[in-house]
Amino acid sequence: MTSGLENINVLDLLPQRPPFVMIDRLVHYDPVVTVSSLEVRPDNIFVDDGHFSTAGLNENIAQTCAARMGYISLSKNDRVKLGFIGAVSGFNVLRTPVAGEVLTTRIEVVQEVFQITLVHATVHVGDELIAETDLKIALED
């Protein structure tokens, strides 16, 4: 874990507000890799019949990206900027998680050009890979 991240409220990093917050905490940040965690709770708006939906997985990944951007902004004493998903490719869901499982979502920056960031994301439950995708994210000026 990156030192000091355990004291950060994810609501300070994200534009989203409950009940639409899909990460519990930022676990790791460095300029290339960011990791978040989320316990899938039965009352989560993306849980249906005990399973966290693929839309929920996609939002979890997007919010991990948003938390990265928010952390960078806060560390520069800047306001948290909005990011917009420009493209999702290769979204592969091996299985949907069930309520009670803890997701570990890892994004790796592949390339940053101007205000566009390309990332590869993976979602694990324990050591099991359950989803992965590539995203292109545009950051507002």
C-alpha cells in the first residue's frame, strides 16, 4: 500500500456521490499503476440477484481511473477534474462477482498524450482474474 492513502476519503477524489460510488478506497498509486478495492455489498445499485453486473464492473474500473486523476489533482492542490470515457475496448468479463466478495481493480497507464490517457485495467477477486479491458479517457481542461 502506498503510504498515506488509507487516510484519504475516496469522496474527495471522485465526482460521483453515493449511491453511485463504486470504490471503497484507493490502495496504491504511482505514476503508472493505480489500485482500488471495493467490497460488493448486497444493497449496491449494480447488484441484481446477488451478482454485481458487468455495468458495475465497468463503472468500478472507470472510478478507479477517476480516483487516480483525483489523487493527482489533490497532490497538486488543484481541483478534481472530470474525466470522460472516450472508448472501451476488449471488455472481457470472465465472471460476475457475488455480494460479499472484494474486488481489487488495477489500472496501468499505457500512454498519456495531452489530455488523453490510455489504460489497461484488470479486476481480481483474490488471485482470480474476473475482468479486463482497455479504456481511453479524456480529461477536461
